[in-house]
Amino acid sequence: MMSKVALWNLVGLFALSMAVAACSGDSSTMGGGGTGGTPGPLVDQCVDEPDAGYVQSGALSLAAQTCGKGTCLELIVELIGGNATEADEAAATKCIRDCVQADSSVEGVSTGCAQCFGNSSACGASAQCNVCVVADSCKCVDCLDGSGCQEEIDICTGVIRDFECTGPL
């Protein structure tokens, strides 16, 4: 029975990493940012093509979601566990970045833009935005806004993704 609970938690964690990536870019607030392991805040990393198109279409979100549920799942789980170190956060961020860059559906994505999606996944997981099991949910958007993760991704990408949050979940 414990294995089913653990599996369900992993599925929830995967959905969280998906939702964090999917929700990136919905807020228009501006300000300082940056996360541990980065020598300074990344700014406007996705404003050029093909990056901007990938952000607007949701293709980068989908690529990050796929990475979060597959290749990088164990690292995301470490962050959500609450006892993650800076090294854990850096490893998860790098994993998502590298995995996104290897995804053929976002061919040619810049390293900086892929880094934004690695950062956003790590930030949301570390902020315990567990309500993000439903991608683009209003509660997820609220958690990301309240934790500062949304502001960080907006600054990093420089692209505001147009979408409507869905339902109360």
C-alpha cells in the first residue's frame, strides 16, 4: 500500500513540475529575481525567435513538463520533500534545462530560455506549490504569484504567455 501512496505522490510531483512550467508567463509584474546557483537574475532570455514562439504556444511548457515527469522526476521529488539543498536545486534546474534543450519539439531553443524553465520548475517545487497538480489552475497561478516564482519566470523569459487560468483547482 505504501508503494501506491508513493507512486501517487510522484504523479502529483510530476504534475506540479508540469503546471509550474505551463503557468509560466501569465503575470505582468516586474522586479528583481534570480535563484540560488545563478550568478544573477536572468532577464529577457526568451524574447527572440524561436524562443518567444515556443513560450507563447506552450511548447516550452510541454517540454519542461515532459522532463519533469521523466528524466528529472527524482530531482523534482527532492525539492518538494522540503529538505533540498542548493545543490539539489541546481541539479534539478540543470536537468530540466538540459532535457528541454534535447527535446526535438523545441529545436533551437536557447540555453538561456531553457534555463528559465529549469529555474521555474525548481522554484515552484521548492515553494511547495502542490496545488499545481492541475496545469493552469487558478490556485496554481495564485501559489506561483504568492511565492515569487511567477515574477521570476516573467523576468527571466521576458515573454508574457497569454492564457486564462481554469477552475478553482
